[in-house]
Amino acid sequence: MHTMTQEQLARFNKLVGERCDLFFPAAKQVVLENRLRERLLACGHSDYDNYYNRLLEEPEEMQNLLEGLTVNETRFFRNPAQFKALRERILPGMIDGRNREIVKSWGDETRPWKWGERHPLMHLRAWSAGCSTGEEAYSIVFTILDSLKFPRAWDIEITATDINRSVLGHARMGVYGNNAAKDITPDVLARHMDRREGGLVVKEFPARLVKFYESNLKDLSARRGIMTLTSADGLEAERDATGYFDIIFCRNVMIYFDRTAQARLVNTLYRCLKPGGFLFTGDSEPLHLFEHEFNVITDGDAVYYVKPS
């Protein structure tokens, strides 16, 4: 096998950035180099230039390369302070506000609503961006369900996206090892998961509310909030996400991007939130590095962001 030159490594780094905004500074280029060596061997190549050309010609091989370049570490209710804020501060205020609007709309002929129909305000939309194996998305839906007095009366939609197809396959199954229970309180576990031999499985109702899609955040930013969502059966659909979501979790994703791509993504996430919507980022992803229009909320150990109403 030929040794990769710095020039070749720089070409691969640029190509990966062009496809999905991943960026490897000098201190992290060993990750890219090791992954390239793995794929070179797996494909039977001995020359990096030939492999580079293959990436240009074969989208499937580019996908194989990308799937090993990020760490898919996650767990249920990761960063408990943020989920506490969601459960105790954000959702009660959001739900109470909508309930008040619903009561005000009764008898308003300009906003017709018939008994027996779900009121148009009775919906909650959340997005888990970079959802990995699904624990974050399921943690969100568990929290939402536990915050509603009559959850089945509401239209609840959790969109969960990742660029990595293999982790999405795991997420869609909703099956986890017994060690996952250590991060879930016994009452939440009893309401939303079943024990099975060797592990846990998400119950049918919460699982039905979470939809997992392959999606590229670079495309979302480039298209100013138009999401391209690929389902498990390979069907591709587009969604204009402008003002679509009440809550967005985009945690430990931007750490893989350079400063320009981070700023572009922050602006896109702002665009995708409804007025009054909330954004959660990772602890190492504070937004003070960028110009943005979010209001910053510090609630105990949790820091999160709200789009002004």
C-alpha cells in the first residue's frame, strides 16, 4: 500500500467537507487518515489516488467512508439538566399557552373548529438532528408524552435524522441492551419500554411517533431550510422546514464542522424553528462564537436557546 501524502490527505479532507461539512483540522486528521486506510483495504485498492477517483464516481462508497468518520456515542436522557428544563420549564409553558389559545378560539367564527376534530393548535413537533442510534429521539418523545394529560389527543411528531444509515437501522428497531435502563427512571421505563430477553424495546405508541430519516445537514443549510428526507425503503421526500419545529436538539454535531459551516447551520436551525421555539446544543457548542438572533437561557446547569416570538 502506498503511503498517503499530505497533499492527498488535504484533497480527501476537502472532498469530505464538500459532501457533508465534516472538517478535520490538523489535530484530528489522524481520524480521517485511519478511516481512509480502512476503506482502501476493504475495497482492495493500493493507491490513494485511485480510491479518490472511486469516491467521485460511486456515491455508495462515499457513504461507506462517511459512516466511519463521526463518533455515534449517545444514551438515553444524555445531559439530564437539559431534559429537566424541557420537562419542567419548556413543555409546561408551551402546552399551557396552546391550551389558552384553544379556549380563546371556541366560538370564534374566523377560526372554525368542530367538536370531535383535533384542534390545529394541538400539535408538537420536535427534531433530533444527528440522532445516531435513537436514544435522544426516544428520550424526547417520552418527555413529551409524560408532559401531556391526554397525549393521544395531540398530534406529536418527532423527526430524527442522521447521515449514517447503519445507526438509523438500529434506531428504527428501538431495541436496546439492559444497560440502557441505568439512564432511565423506573417509572419512565415502565410507561414507555418493555423488557425482553437480553434487553429493552420501545413500546408501540411512542415508537410510532418517531420517524427516522437519512438526511444531510449540509444540504439543509445550502437549501435554506428545505429538508431532504430518505426513509428506510429508500424513498426520498422534501419538506420545507421553515418555522416547522417547536423544539430542536442538535447536540454534538457542530463539533465536526468548521466555523463557517457552524455559523451557517445555526442560522438554518433558527429558520426551522417556530417563533418561540427552542434549540438545544451540546455543552461544547455554545453559540456565543457566532452572530445569531437567539435569546440565551441559563437554567441551572442547562443552557439552551429560544427564537423570539
